[in-house]
Amino acid sequence: MWLLVVVLIVALMVPITAILLDSPLGRSIARRLEGEASGDGRTGGLRELERRVDVLETDLEDLNRSITGMREELQFVQRLLEDPNKKPRAS
């Protein structure tokens, strides 16, 4: 009788364990364990954060350049609309 109970408990623990490991909580625990096992700990996360900040700064510089170009184009179009017969100024 006890053998049947033990077999049923083990048989039910397999799907329960699989469900827990596939959940967001299980993935979070796995990531944390991987970070501790690699020895990086928090420095790996810090390096990743620094890399992401560098990428964001580069994207921000590109956007600023793009906005500056659009501003210049808008000013040019506004000057043309103000007086279409007037020749554009050489910049």
C-alpha cells in the first residue's frame, strides 16, 4: 500500500515540477542561479546595463542629428512658402 502511495506522489511531482520550472518564477530562479554559477554576480548585470546605456546614448545622438536636419528642411520650406519668387539663400 505504501509503495503505491510513493509511486503516486512521485508520478504527480514530475508534472508539477515541470510546470513550476517553466513558469516565470522558475525562469527567474534559473537566471539567478546561472549568474551565481558564472561568478560574475552583479558585475555581469552592470556590464549589460552599461552596454544598454551606450546603445541608448548612440540612438539619442542619431535622433538629435535627424531632428536638426528636419528643422533645417522645415525652415527652408517655410522660406519658400513665404515668397516663392525669391531665390533661396545659399548657406
